[in-house]
Amino acid sequence: MAKFMLAGKADCPHYAKAELLADHLQRCLPNFKVHKISILPDEWTEWLDVTCKRNGWKHEQSPLVWRELVHQGGKGLLLGGFSDFLEHCQDYYGITSDMPSDMMLSIAADNLKTKMDLIVEEQHLASLIQPLHIWISGALSPTCHILIPNLLSAEVFPQVSVISLHLLELQGNVEELQGLRMEIEDLAPSLLHQVTVHTDLDEAFQEADVILLLDDCWTDEREDDGDEEKKRKVMERYGVYGQLIDTRANKKVKVIVSGGSFVNLRCSLLVDGARSVDSQQFVATATQLENKARAIIAKKLKVRPSDVTDVIVWGNISGDFYVDLQRAKVFNYDGAIKGPAFYSQPVLKICPDRKWLEKDFQHLVQCQHETVTSKTSRAAAMLAANGILAVLRAWNGICDPDEVLSVGVRCPGHYSLPDDVVMSVPVRFKDGKWSVLSDVTVGDELNKKLQLLASELRQEKELGPENCPVVMNNNV
């Protein structure tokens, strides 16, 4: 079989003449096949240059004709331009073209009009698709790799028909990002519309409906950077992020901050920068701490981690926090009193060792993150990804509306907390919004802890403006 590829400028008369000759041969010869590629005039030079470089050819004019070696494999065999194709058809098939010049020009004009009409139609069809735009910063992090296969599913976004995924890694390796894009496309998830990659802020968070911020360290970070220098970089970058979200994202955007450092601070900076977006749209995940606490309690009580529920985390997610068990329940506990699978007992009732709960338990949860990191030589990516998915499912109304999650939020008017810090508190999600739990007992002792944690968060946020200018910079 002879398969020819015919490419040319849409308004090129020679392309029009070659096209008609190829169509005639295809009608007359059963084993002659041609595939035509019409290129807009202003895109032709770039397309030709890329195609020739990829195949090792040299060609300068329209049209370009080559033969695909269908049964032999390998790259195509360059035939040449219009004259070469005409000569080939004359020599091999005894057929040529005697089309007059005025007809060539007329067909070339029709080709261009048809090409433009097709582009307009494609743009119209594309405009009918309204994908959910998800942006992920820190796209090359291990958390992102674990997160994406579960993220692009109806289990997380039940009311969504298509998703456009945008991967952002500032100053990241473009080849790595492109490799990740190809891997995601190879997954062929049913909801995926497209994947784009970005290494600067030119289009960051454009039309964003969901933003997942995973970047808490970056390429220019040095090992000898102190905490203040790291905090300065965080404040600079997230100050810019907040401004971009304010001007580019959907006003109902859902923003989730995750990571291992300055989680509350990063979320707070976004709220400060995106003043036109409701602060209810910003949360920081603390579910990874809940899960660590559940695992430790489960080990103590000899049950499964999933048997422990309603653990509350207060405070700084990546700093000092307090795990509150006043609502915590345990199922399937093998004690003096047993019941069916739905029967639960308060953790504080069946674990009377108060010293362990107040001292050792709190310390164990604090140390668990360091232990996981040291044993795996990487951040607890699975925990972080699981936490993000848990928050998204709750936010999208998939989970039980009575389920309690700990998330970092601004909660003015609750628990006498200051208005200007993001603090981990217990919330419920309902109808796409979260609300702080009102039926939590905050006694004097817990209140003192909360005020101390809030004070530490406020101190963490303090950094002289002369050291942290917020500048719109693509290399932030």
C-alpha cells in the first residue's frame, strides 16, 4: 500500500493542485492512500521547521510530501515539494495535473476559508465544554503523584463531567512535568479533559475552581537557610499566590493547603492576599494528624485505626498542636462491654491512663511525622494525599454530614480565637460549606492551650515587611 502525507499552507495554490491530484489518484487506485494536513499560513514556518527537525529533512516551501512506510516501520520517506510529487505521479502512475492557474488560486482560497471555518467550529465546540479547572502547585512532589489517580474520579467530584488539570512547578524541570503529563494521560481517566504544565506564573490559577497547594520547599532553598529565611521565602511566594488567586480564580474556588512546613501560615497568607474571595474557601489539611493519632490510639487499644473516630486537632498543623479526645470514639473494642459493629464507646472512658493520654500520647503524635520521614527518607506523601482527598470528599458532600474533620481555617468569633490567624479546629462540611463545631466543650484548661497556640501562630506570622516584599514576579 502506498500511503502519502501531503501538508501545506491552507492558501497555497500548489498545495491545492497537489491535493486534487492526490484525491484523483485515491479514487482511481485502491492501494493509494493520502492524508492531508492543512496548516494556517502564519503557522506554516514553525510547523515545517519542527517537522523537518524531527525527521532529519530539509525543505523550505509549501507543500511538503512524504511517504509513510506502513509495512516497514521507521520514519517517513521524504518525497519533496509540489514538483517532486507531480513527477512521482507521472513516473509511477502515468497521471499528471493540468489545472489552470486561476482554478489553483480559487481552490487555495476555498481551502483557507474551509480551514478557518473548521477552527471557528472547533472553538465553538470547545466553548461548550465547561471543565472543572484544578490547579496543583508543587506538581513534582511525591504527594501529587499519589494524589492524581484518585483525584480524577467521580468519587471525589460526583457532579463533574470533565476536569482540566493544570500542573504548576515554579522553576521546575519541564521534561519531568511533560513526563508526568503523559503519564496522567496514559491513565485515561474518564473525567480528564486536558492536562497543562506550567513553570512560571504567567497563567497560574486562571479560572481555577480547585487549587491544591503542595509546595512548601523549592529549588532555590539551601540547606543552610535558617527558619527566618525559609519563612521569608514562604511569605513572598504565598503573598503573590494570594494576589493571583484574587484576580484570576473563580470566586467560589476551593483552596486546600497541605505540606510539612508553615501550613497554617501559608493558608493565612492566601486569605490575606485574596481579599475578594471568601475566607471560607481556604482550608489547610490536618487530617493527616488525626490519622496519626487514630493509629496510635488503635495500637494502644488493640483495634484497627479505622475503629477510632472523631479525633480533634487544635493549633498549628506543622508546629505545636493539641490532640483532643473529648469526642473520640472506638468501635469493636474487646473489653468488658461488647456490642454490634455500630456500637461505640468513648476513648476517654476505656483508656483511663490519663498520664499517658496527656503526656506520652501527645508526644507520640508529635514524633510520628519525624519517624515516618526518617524511615522512608521522604515526606509522608500518602498521608498528605489521603488528607486532601478526605477534605475534598467532605467539601463536595460525599461524606456523612455529621463527620467531623480538623482543618486549618480562619474562624472569627469562635472559641475566643483571634481573627487574623489560621488555626486547626473541628468542623463539619454541609452543602459545600464548613462550619465550626459548636458542641465542643472548651474548658479553662483547653482554652488556655488554645490561646497559647493562637499566640504562637500570630508570632509565626510576624515578619518585618522590609524583609518580605510582595512582588509579582514569575520567578518567585
